[in-house]
Amino acid sequence: MLTLENVMDEITTIKRELAEIKEVLGTEFARKKSILSKIKNIENLINNKEYAIAGERIATLESILGTKDNEILRLRTILDFEFEED
């Protein structure tokens, strides 16, 4: 018998499986090209030591992806590390 509880359990299972797929394949397959382009742009800014602009772009991207997004966390960590090195 199909119940709301069964449907919710299936949705939870599907979400868990999608998270596992993202973990195995990486997050790029789930990202829009425009987001990937923004990430690459920020990486280039950091590589070129344009830290202030990179920080601004990270903040903008963070407003789209959220503060707990793996790419946001990675970019912030790289920026902090590179900025400390200079």
C-alpha cells in the first residue's frame, strides 16, 4: 500500500543516493556552466594575487551557493592561505 510515509522514505533514499553520486563523481556535473566559470575566474584571481577582487567574487558566489557549499569553503580556504603567505 502506498502511503505518504513510504513516499517520504523513497525521497530520502533518492536524496542520499544522489549525494553519494555527487561525492564519487565530484560536484562539477551538478553545476551550471556559469557557476563553473565563476569558480574558475576566482581561482585565476587568486593565482594572480588579486585577493580583494577574489574575496568580493567569493562573497557574490556565496550568496548564490550558500556559506556551506564545498566550493565556497575551498575557495575561502585557498584565499586565506594565499593571503597569509604574501
